[in-house]
Amino acid sequence: RPPGDILTMPGRNENTLNFCLPRLSKITLQHDAYDCNGLTHPVQLSEHELGIVCGFEGVLYNERSRMMSVVSESSQVLSVDKDSFWKLAAQESEICYRVHDVVAKQLLRQSRFFGQSLIVARGGGWRGAHFDLQTSRVSASLSEIVPDRGKKTTRFSRLL
């Protein structure tokens, strides 16, 4: 697949299961984040070179995709349509179990990435705007000019 090729789109029910082969593919996962004006911007969650399965939400669970999967560099991708996958799974149940196992582990990793990006979007932790306000107050108080033995200095320089 060429760079920039979109494998999955958020909100779309995918009918193709894409196996991005380890060390032969580079895939970027993105999700849409809203800014203070209500506009959406793609936020990169992770980049995978050691293999990833894309489109599993629609094929395995009949749900819409939650993230965008984009090919970062020229990649080798094995694509299997939904009907072919389920025919194969009916014949070889072990394949279905292994795919579900890989997808479950991948979902756990993605939920960690998603949680980390939410923390950053909220302002780095401790309730976003409150944290930013408290940080700015502490910074302002540290840089306040305070008289000390006849010369002006900052509290911060006295801490050093």
C-alpha cells in the first residue's frame, strides 16, 4: 500500500480486515480531538511497525471504527474481506481464536494510548484548566520581585 492510504475511518463500518505485516509495514493510528472552538483535529496516538490489525471492529464485532488507520510508509498489508474471513473461520476455528487474541491485546494497548492522549488534552492531568491556573499562579509568585537585604531579587533565585 502506498503512503497516505487510509485503511480505516472513524464512524465507518469496515468490511475488510487488514493485517499489517510486522517489519514490512508502518501504520499510524489517529483519532479526532476537539479544540475549544468545537473543531476537530487528528491526533496521532501511535505508530506501528511490528504489525497491527485494522478494520477489526466492523469485521469481528459489526461495529464502526473508532480510529483512523493511515499507511505512513510503503507497506505490505494482507487484506481479507468480511465474508472470506468468516468462511475461513468456520473451517479453521483456531485462526479465529488467534485473531481475537491479537485484537484483544491490541485493544488494551490502544486504550492506554487513548487514555494518555485524553490526559494531555485535559491539560496534563489534575483537571485541566484548574491545573493550568494553579501552575500559572505558582510561576507568577516565584518570579515576584521581593526586597532582600537592600537589593531586589526573586524568590526563585533564593531557592537555588
